[in-house]
Amino acid sequence: MAKVELKQPVVQEISEKIDGAQSLVLVDHRGLTVQQDTELRKQLREAGVFYKVYKNTMMNFAFKGTEFEGLSDLLNGPSAIAVSKEDATAPARIIYEFAKTAKNLEVKGGVVEGRVLDIKALEEVSQIPSRDILLGRLFGSMQSPVANLARVIQQIADKDGEGAAAVEA
């Protein structure tokens, strides 16, 4: 079998993983211990993020003609990708948080919602809370005025009830 035929399934796999992705973060994982790598993979998997080490040439072929093509210049040295199709901030958030304890994990760059971002911009994206947290905050802020109104109405009703009971006696 020719080398090209052996590489095609890998390029196809990468293409499928990045198709429709909200975000992709490219990292250099050199220097991580097995334990650290396992923990990082676990955290990413729990957040629904795909993470895998690929050869740079394979990623380069898969990125051609896509919004991820801008990352081709960063494909040097060992590289791994973290891809999310649902939460655009999850890969950056998890990787940057993990990098605080694992100093050897180096972020190279990424793409979030079609925009190629450098390390600094990705760090800013990593500060954005998850979608679930943002929705919780939104619903909490929407619920607060309604709950306050209900309390006031209940207090008025309780006060009126006390006055009516006093009149009957």
C-alpha cells in the first residue's frame, strides 16, 4: 500500500473532527507526565472536547481550505488539537486552567468561531464562563425580579389578612 493511501484515513479523521467545530486549540504537549496527560484528557472528555495528537503534516492537509488553515504556520514541533463542536470556550478554558499547574503545556494558537486567535486572544476567551454558567446567571437574574414581586404581593396579602382577622374579632 502506498504511503498516501495510509495517510488518507488519518487526514479524513481530522477533517471529520474539525468539520462544524466551534473552536480548536493547538497545543504543544511536550513535557507533560503521563499522569498529567491522562488528567488533561479526562477533563477535556468530560466537557465534550475531542483531544488527540496528530502529525503536523496530517493536520496541515486536513486544515487546507478550511477556517483552520491559518493555524498551518503554528504546526511545528509536537502538536495536539482540542476540538469542541458545542462549547466554543471549553477547549481554551480547560487548557489554560490546566496549564496553571502543568507548566510544560504550551498553547500555540487556535480558532474560535471561525477567527484565528493568537495566544493572548485565546487566554481572553478562556476567561469566559461556560454556556451553562452563563445561562444560569441569565435565568437567575430574570427570576430575581419575579421572586421579589411575589414576596411583596405575599406580604401585602398577609398584612390584609391580619387586618381582616382583627375586624372580625
